[in-house]
Amino acid sequence: MKYNFSEIEKKWQDRWDAEGAFRAADPGEAGSEKKKFYALVEFPYPSGAGMHVGHIKAYSGLEVVSRKRRMEGYNVMFPMGFDAFGLPTENYAIKTGMHPRAVTDKNIEKFTSQLRRVGFAFDWNRVVDTTEEDYYKWTQWIFLKMFEAGLAFRDTALVNYCPSCKVVLSNEDSQGGKCDICHSDIIQKSKDVWYLRITEYADKLLFGLDGVDYLPNIKQQQVNWIGRSEGAFVNFTLTGKEDKLRIYTTRPDTLFGVTFMVMAPEHPLIDKYADSINNMADIEAYRTECAKKTEFERTQLVKEKTGVRIDGLTAINPINGKEIPIYIADYVMMGYGTGAIMAVPAHDTRDFEFARKFGIDVIEVIKGGDIEKEAYTGDGEVVNSGFLNGYNNKKDSIRRAIEELQKLGTGEGGVQYKMKDWAFNRQRYWGEPIPIVHCPHCGMVPVPYEELPLRLPNMTEFAPGQGGESPLARIEEYVNCTCPKCGKPAKRETDTMPQWAGSSWYFLRYIDPKNNDALADRAKLDYWLPVDWYNGGMEHVTRHMIYSRFWHKFLYDIGAVPTAEPYAKRTAQGLILGPDGDKMSKSKGNVVDPNDVVNEFGADVLRTYILFMGDYGSAAPWSESSVKGCKRFLDRVADLYDIAKGSGATAELESAFHKTIKKVSEDYEAMKFNTAIAALMGLINDIFDHGSLTRDELSVFIKLLCPVAPHLCEEINEKLGNKKLLSLSEWPTYDEAKTIDSTVEIAVQVNGKLRGTIMLPVDCPKDDAIAAAMADERVAAAIEGKTVIKQIAVPNKIVNIVVK
RNA sequence: GCGCCCGUGGCGGAAUUGGCAGACGCGCAAGAUUUAGGAUCUUGUGUUAAUUCGUGCAGGUUCAAGUCCUGUUGGGCGCACCA
């Protein structure tokens, strides 16, 4: 058969479209009685550059699984959409003068046509676009629900700020402590920021992982990101002051080893007691120095400890009444714990370095190391610690210490997380407007639900304002409004939501994309949730995955969705590297454009190669010549049609078919696409060796290959005289008995070295196998003149004869 | 620094519970076909004089180790002064 890919690919894409082949049936519709399968892939950001081969790989995995499941009789939903708010589009718009709306529409159109050309079996009736009013209406709705629940709030925080440009900069725009635009020094400035209180959900996000089927490394990364630690809060009296200095520690059992305290430079108690501090000038100088450092410098460039002793403030150790000095140092962060620590130099590396530099006492309280040389952080017997002396086990001594603190009323057990609250506003145009009104009388007032969506006003200049404020702040008719509560003049919030907002719930909207009354109909949510299988990149395992799990859990708590977890299963694909083995990038010039491959070899070849190139979860370099190998394979598949006349299969080929059906069925489910395709290549080699196959056998072959190379397989199917789409036909089944050969080749080893192979009937008794092995010529030669000590026979696998 | 993962031919990569290492593909070689090139087809292809040696390196467990254990080295990813 002639394989004219460009002709047949277009033809079948149109047919699938015309027949609505991949439309998912909603509850109540015909087809919904089948078992549902909701397969989700991460929707793309529609950049102007168009699709990347990485996109194809990301979608191909579940494309194959969902096509197979459909053929197995599932009601499959495999949707696609666009995560279209964001900076690149806005920057492009600023540069070209086009409106971001127009840029987005253009890019979505481009992506859509590229995705269609690859032949993905998406349900195109369910497309969502996060920038459409009907969509972001519900993003805003969720925000307001969070606001009502106290989970969205405003607070002041330190941000990177360029005093010369008067703009707030992201960490990326302020690397090295210099402004990316004018190269002047960046300072840390307090600014009002919107937060979502994700920390409130830390435990739910952590413990929810027990009930989901994510790849182990994905779970591990989420666990690390949440960063739960157990310890204690301890209140140290400030000598002669009313306030207590509250600290967090994971080792309250080392309290007797505390020789100083450290506060973060920004700690509020410093200002409160400025009058009592004798060296306030030194402290201010140190603070200014710290404020210059970006978050990057402060955390990444670990170097010598710095700090200043606070002259005039001391603390009292509640456990032994000792008076100890207090320092400020930037190795203590305001953003973690309480912004102050008790320092135990004998058993903490950082405290040890600091104590060495400032000549502070080091008191050993846990035996096991040499505290003259370095901090000992291991376990051991507690010493020099009063009532804690003699404990040998961290768990017990910590428990005892917490009990004692509670008795004294000066501390208690507590939990801390590395995860921080989610800074949720951006001073940009191309994002969802935050639906809040600032009223001088009523404070922050939510825009009433019935007024959603709060639309992005039309404008032509999108560059951020000079003072670091959103471009929306320049539109007076947008900013000036009336308070929904008291009706008096008020001002609208002008910040927008970050990129991560729209993608935090898109999988819910696919379920009911056109609903005007709810984010999705409840009966449909009940039917489709949870997402059965979600695949995407490792880079989204922490941010996007955690954010969306958070939103979903919140929606669950307010009764808006039926499941506590959004995704039942999560996998990740590996990167496609450039032919040189480096990450693909424009600057290296090693980017492969999927369109070129489709033009030259066809979409089926592109799909086959991407799935065949290596383990789906691992990174693998692109190879032009291997692409040609896949082309050769599909050419041979087309040739199968010409020899599909054979009458009756040989037993040999029949068994090969049954084995392949089994292997391919299992491998697709396990995302082992490379070995599934290898098995089909092996089978086609067997078929050509045999010289012919039956039409039924060809039919089985193309069904197995259909999820990978659907256009070619549909074409062959039609040539075979079938009117029904192959994509909607039944998945082949196999007979387990026929996958087992009647005879097997058994390896025979002598002292663990291979000495020959023998053919034996399947499940041959051990004694017979050993006898047959002993009778083998080469084996006999190898054991000649030696004593047989042991004979091991593993049925259908191996015989090993141990001799001396 | 901490956590996780990975080192297999010239290359990409296969190898259930430990059980014939190198499936499948690329590349390469020889032959066929072709005016030539390209394409296609056939055969061969870890290494060795060998029944040898072979899964980063060094040990160990085992009748048997790519697979399990210990150490080490090289690479990747994540987190990172987290108290």
C-alpha cells in the first residue's frame, strides 16, 4: 500500500472531527453508562513561538492511554485548553502595540491548528481559555469565596524595589542585587501584598498525599516543599521588659545549651525597644546593609556569618534562669518560624560558626561529638541539662522538655512549615482583575457575585506604572467606583492575579465549560471527578500541583466539589533534549520544530518516534536518523496490507500475536511506550519472516498500533473494508494459554557460567530438567572428572550445576 | 550541605520475584537492486585466539548479581543559613 501521509492524515483528522469521535459523554447522554476515564494533560501557555516537541511528548503519553481506554469501552474525557494570561503575551503586546487579547487569540489559533495536525484525540468541544470573561468570572468567584473565608488577605511584605526606577522587581529581575533596567542597587521595601493563606492547608496537602497515586519522587518533592517540622515554641523573657521573645526550635531538649539568642534584622521587637538599645546606630547600619541584599544573596551565597549584638537587651532562659545576650543576624529569616531563634552552638552548625566568630560560649548538652572542633548534630546522651540528663533518645528528651515548658507556662509543642503563604497579586494588565473595592468607610469590600466577571478594561498602553503600580491604576473610570456596601465613592483594587490562578481549577471547567450559573454543574462534577490520570512536567509538581490541590481542597470544604483530592494519579514525562544532548534552547540553536517533522515525515512518524525514543519518564536527546527508523517502520506497516492475504496463521505467528497483544496492552498502561513499539517492530519482523498474514491478524496489528499512529492505521482499516472508525473499534484481547509456548529454551550453567541451552517442554519437572542438562554434551564436558555438589533447577528458566 | 534519581555496545535504549545481558531502533560492514546518488531488500555486527572477558570503580551476600548490601567516583534533579 502506498503511504501518502500528508493526504491521509488530513483526511482522518477531518473524519474524526465530522463524526465527533472523541467527544466525551456527559452524565445522562448516550455513552455515559460506560466506565469514565478522565485523562488530563497540562494545558499550554500559547506563546508566539508555537508548539515545541516537548508539548507533543507531554500530550502523547495520555493520548495513547486514553485512545486505548476508549477502545476498551471507557467513556473517555481527554480535553485541551489554554493558560493564556501572563507576561510574555503582555510584553509582546507592549512591544508591538497589539492588544494582548488579539495576541492571545492569534496564538491560540496557531496552537490549535498545530495540535490538530498531530492528530490528538482531544474533545475539542471542551476547550477552555483562562482569559475569557466566562472563564475568569469563576476564577474571581473562587477568589471571593476565599476572601470570605479569610483565606485571601492583605499584608505588608518585603519586596525587591528599585529606588531609581521606582518599581517592584521580581527575584529574576533583580539578580545580584542590581536593577535589571538601570543597574542601581536594589533595596528591600515593605509593600502591601495580597496573600492566599495556603499554610492553613499545609497539613491537608501533606496528609492528602497518602491517598493518591503519584510517582514517588513527585510525592517526595511535595513533602519537601510543604516542609513540615515538629518542635516547640519557647517564650524567653526579655530582661526588664513586658514582651517575651518567642522562638521556634526543633530541639527543645537542648535548652540548657543555649548561650545566645538571634533575631532577624527586621524583627519588630527591635523597633519597639529602640529606646533601651544603646547601639541603635550600629543596628540601623546593619539593617540597611541587609536590606540591600536580595533574597538570592541572602540565602544562596552562604558565607561568613555576620551580625550585631544588641546592647541593652538580654533574655532569660526559662529553663535555668540564665541571662543571655541577643544578636541580630541575617542568617535568621523573618519569614520562617517566629523570626528569632535560641542558639545552641554546640549542636547547630550555623550557631557554632556564629559563636566562634563572636567568642560566645559553647556548652555541650548532647554527647557524641567533639564540640571543640565542630557542632555535633547527631543523637546521643543528654548531659549538663538538669532534669534532662541521662536521656538517650531524641524523641523522649524532646517530649520531656516540652512537658516541662508547658508546666512552666513558657512554651508548647508546635509545628512549622517551610511553605509560605502564596503572594497573589501582580502589578500587570494581562491577568484576572482582583474583584475588591477599597472603601474609606467600609474597608475592603468584595465586588458582589452578580457583578462578576469584573472585566479587564480596554486600554492601549500596558506598561506598568512608574511607582510600580498596575497599569489599571491609570484608568480613572475603572479605579473610581462606588462602594458596593455603603454606596459612597471608593477605589477599585488595580492589581491582577498571578499566572497560577487560572490554572488552579481548569480541570473543573473542562467538565462543564459553558456553564453560566456555576463553575460546573454538580451532577457532572460528581460523575467526572476525580481526574483519573494527570500527566505533566516535573517543573509543575510543586507550584502548580500544590496550588491547584489547595484550591480544590478549599472548594471541597465549601461543598463546591465532591472530592477532597483533584487528581487520583500523577505521572511526568521526561524532557526532550537537543541532538547535542543539551536542553533545547533558542540561543544554542538546537531546537527541533515539530512542524518540520510533520511536513517531512508525517504526524504518525513524529508521534511514534517521540514515544519510541526512550523511557517516557526520562530525558532523551533527539536523533534525526532514529526518526527515519520510525518512518521505515510505518512504511513496513503500510506494506503489511499487500501481504495480508495469507490463509490461516501458523501456530508460531498466532502465539507471537497473543504475546504482543498482552505486552502492548500492559506496556501502554505502564507508560512503557518504547517497549510496546519495540514489541510491534519485533512482531512485524516475524510477520515478514513468515511471508504473510491474515486480514484478521492485520486488523489486530493496526488496532494495537492505532493509539500511536492512528492516521495510518485508520487508512489500512478502511482499505480492509471496514466502515467503522478504527479509533472506536474494540481493543484486541488475548488468550493467556496462547502466550505460553509448548517448549522453552532453558539455560544450563555450571558453577554459574553458561555452558549451553536445552529445549524442554513447559513446566518440565525439575528432575527431568536436571537429567536433560546433565546429558548435554557441553555440560558433560564441563563437569568431566568433577564432583557434583548441588543441582539447582528453576522451572522454565535455568539449571545450574555446582561442581568441585 | 540535605533529599531523591541515574552510570549497560560506536549511539538511543531493553532486561517480572536475583535466573541465557545487549530486545527494538540508529549507526556501521558486506552483498543485491539502481546509469549514479538516494531509497529499498538480504546478511552480519559487545569483546576475544578461546569454552575468554564483559553492565562507572572496589568489596560483600548468593548455586546465580545490571538487579540486593557496603564503600567510592562521575552525572542529573529538587530544596537550600528552615532554627
